[in-house]
Amino acid sequence: MPVALSSLISPIESGNTTGSVPDRVTREGLLARFRRISDHRSTRNVRHPLASILALAACGVAVVGGDSIIAVWHWAFDSCPQEVLAELKVWRDPFTGLHVPPSERTFRPDGRRPQLLSLFCHTRHTTLAQRAIDTKTSEVPELKPLIAEVEPAGTVLTADALHTVRETARHLAEDLDAYYVLILKHNQPALLVTTMAALADGTDAEHERAGTGHTEIDRGHGRSERRTIRTAPADGIDFPCVVQVMRIVRHVADLHGSGSSKEVVYAITNLPVHLAGPAHLGTYVRGHWGVETRAHYVRDVTFGEDAGRIRTGAPPQVMATCRNLATGAFRHVGHVNMAYARRHYRNDARRLLTLFDL
């Protein structure tokens, strides 16, 4: 079973920032960043620095076969060159002079399986931040500290319906000077009914002529997809800072027109019309849907998270973070095919030193 990854809160660049992490972080190498993480282990008999363990896990996950703790351990012992282990500051045996990776047991404390909330960038297709959700709380209160890890002013953040709550919208718009696009479902029944009523009048053609509608058709990957969006002013809708409401109808069929399906989605935003018309808003919602292929699919399939058996303690979150880290690093240096990228670094592990600036 994979680590539970909940709704991703996704920034898209708009205005003067891109939802990126501060420059003081981006200029550090991976090992230097890992050294800033507090080590809560007992100081007795600690042989391997936490930063080295995390760096070794990141490198192991980045190569083919690093889909589990055992696979990472086997790679470190059987395939990782001494040169790379030395750069990762792995413990050196004073008798043999060899760098010896930590045992599998070092990676595997006891505990519970965590639920994760992630911040995903549409334009970079990378995870910017991630938080574990305690069983005694929910995702909603964790959104504020998650977003605080980036600079959201001037960006557009999309979120699933769970986060369509008044305080979240107010915090984004008023405290952070950011824009939101929030999906509406039945957890906000009164707001959903009001939004549906505001968008009920007129045909799609009439909305397009009035500048409040847009239709896109895509053909590829064995299917045809038609997306029709209409917007309306949020007059009389009681929700913090809301300016527009929207409805997106998506028809999907194969290239022969059979096997069709229909999906209707409602959303709200504080983006004014002069900054985001229907076509622009449709791009944001489509980008939010794209998280499934850009993030979930890569982790579940290419990195084998669905087949993983790690369920307890910190390792599930560590492995998920390492997968996000590897994917972001691959894309940062120009790789498009994640499977090819993993083979590329497996063939010469020394390339990992450059990839992660070690």
C-alpha cells in the first residue's frame, strides 16, 4: 500500500512570484540542507549522521531499484561506489578504511503510517513542501504552516473541496495576498447550491459570445476530451473575497466516440475577471487535475509506491519525500521521462553527486 497522499494544494505562477522556496535554501547542497534537520535519536551508539542516512536514501530512491528500504540498503552495499559513500559522509570503518552504509534496521523505526499533505507546483511539476497529518487532526489546520514554507504572494493556489472553507479563503486572500481557486462539493452544500444557481442561465454558446464561456478539445493518448467552462460574477455569494464562480463540464471518450464519460465540477475564485477569464480559469482547474498524472502516477508507478510495503513510522514519509525530491531534481536538470532518468543515474552513481549538489 502506498503512503496516503491527500489533496495537493497547488501553486501556479501568477504575478511577481512563482511559489518558490526562498533563495537562501536553493543555493545549498542536499547534504547541507539535511544537516539542518534535528536528530532526535539517542546519542548513545549513534554511528551514522542523520544527514548521511537521508542523503543515502535520496540517492537510492533516485536510481532503479530504490523502491523500498531493503532495495535502498542493497543498492548502498552492492552498487554504490566508495567514492559516493565518502561524499555522503557515510561512516568509515577505522580498521578496513571502507565506508559502511547503515543497516536496514537503522532506517526502520516503529510507528504508524502517516497521511501527507503536499504543496505541488503546476508549472514546475514538483512538490515544494510536505507535512505529515496527525491522526488527531485533519488536513485543514495544516494548510497554513504548509504554505508558510513558500512565498505565496501573487500566486494562484488550487485546492480540493476539503479545503474550501471560509478561514482558508480569508487567510489566502487577506493575510497572504494570494489568489485561490477552490473546488466545490457537497461538504459546502449551501455554497454549492448558490453557485449552481448563479451558473444555470444561458447556453454554452451564449456564454462564449458574452465572454463568460470557453471550450477546449484535446485529442491524444487514445482519447478525445472536451472541456466547457462558464463563469459568472459571485454577486450575493457569502464567502470571503470571492469574485467569480465557475462550472467545468468535461466529456471524455475514445477516438471513435465510444466509452464516453461526463464530469461536472464547480469552483470559486477571488481572481478578478481582468486577470482571469474563463479560458485562464480552465487552465488552473486542468492543472489541478494534472496533479494525478504529474505527481501521483510518477510516484505510484515509476517509483513503485503502490507496490511498497512500508507502512509504519517515519520511513513512509521519508520515502515519499525522497521520491518527490528525485522527481523534482530530474525535472530541474531537464529530464522528461522519469524511468529513463532513473536508469541514467543507476548506470553511474557518481552522477548523483552532481544531481544533488553533494
